[in-house]
Amino acid sequence: MRIFTFPALTRAAVAVIMLAAGLAVLFAYDRMGHRFAVLGAAPWMHYPAGLFQILAAVMLMVPGRTGYGAALTLIAALAATVAHAATLGWDSAPPAMAIALISALMLYRNKADLKR
């Protein structure tokens, strides 16, 4: 049984990215806090947004729940794309768009998890 398959490494990489982003949002690190202020969100909104991203990262790594994690990651990545485009312009949106594309592919690959 091979552990280091491409899908497993991709899932782990996206989970690490989501965990890092979730912690940055949760603690309102530098630009993350600024984006919430520019978007007009309430000052406390970074707490549920960060926890949402951390939950997505955890769900990606739980066997049998990868589909749910991919769905949460897709929602978070699409929201991040809109936030990047609204605050900094489209030049900063491609990383979030790439995560959205990868999570959509993971969701398609793990759609059977959603039927359990």
C-alpha cells in the first residue's frame, strides 16, 4: 500500500495551505484583518471564517470525509477569490482561484464521501 500517492500529497498540501490561511484569518494576521475591514465585515467575523478554514483542513485529512473537506475548501476558496478581487484587485486572486480549482477536482474525485 503506497501512502505517498499524488492525490494524497495534493490533499495534504491543500490541507496545509488551508490550515495556514485559517490560522492567519483567525488571528487577524496583518493583511487578513485588513481585508475584513475593507469588505465592511464585523470585527468578529474573522473568528468563524478562520475556524471554517481550519475545519476544512481537518476534514480533508480525515479518511472518508475528504469530500466534505473539499466542499468546505471550495466554498472558502471562492470566498477568498471574491475578497482578494474586491480588496486588492484581480492580480492577487490567482492563488485562491487555483485552490478553488484543485478543491473542485478533489470534490469530484471524492463525491462518494458525500453519499455516506
